[in-house]
Amino acid sequence: MIKNGNSLTTSELHKSGRNTHYYSFGLSHDYNKLTTDVVYFVSEKFKNKIDSIQLKGTYAMAQGLKPYASITHFIAKGKPEYYGDLKARKTKGLIFVIGTKITL
């Protein structure tokens, strides 16, 4: 766990709370040329929270060539700090990323 505490905040400006917390846990597994990762991340700041989990795979196809793919699911809950009259909202979604890392 990493806790930023109330750094870079002021009680006059940040009315909904000044503490920041975030956690990240991950597992990785290598099998021949394939690497898989699972990472969980959660963050809370100004009473807003985000949870995400990511599954990623990388394949060492050739020297200097690594195709990869990842999928991330996230849930965000909260409201803008400076607009206290707005209701809290919940947003969730999926992010897909496909690419290739090339090293020369």
C-alpha cells in the first residue's frame, strides 16, 4: 500500500478529504516465450474510487519483436470535488489494447 497522505493538498481548497490511497497487486508467469500478467489496482482520492483488473499476454516471437494484448476492466465511483451539488456517479468499462514492441 502506498499512502500519499495529504501532500500537495490544502484544507481550504480540498473540502472532501485530503488523503490518497492506492494499492496494486500483480502476478506474472513465464512459459517458454509467453508471459502472462494479472494486475489488480485500486485508488481512492477525494472520496472518489477506481478499481481495475488487467490481464496481459506477451509473446517473444523473435529477437526484438514482442506482440502483446491486454484487457482491463474498471469501475470508477465518485463525483467532482469542486461541484458538491452534483450526484455521485458510477462508470464501468473495458479497455482492449493490442500492439507490438519492437526493439532495434
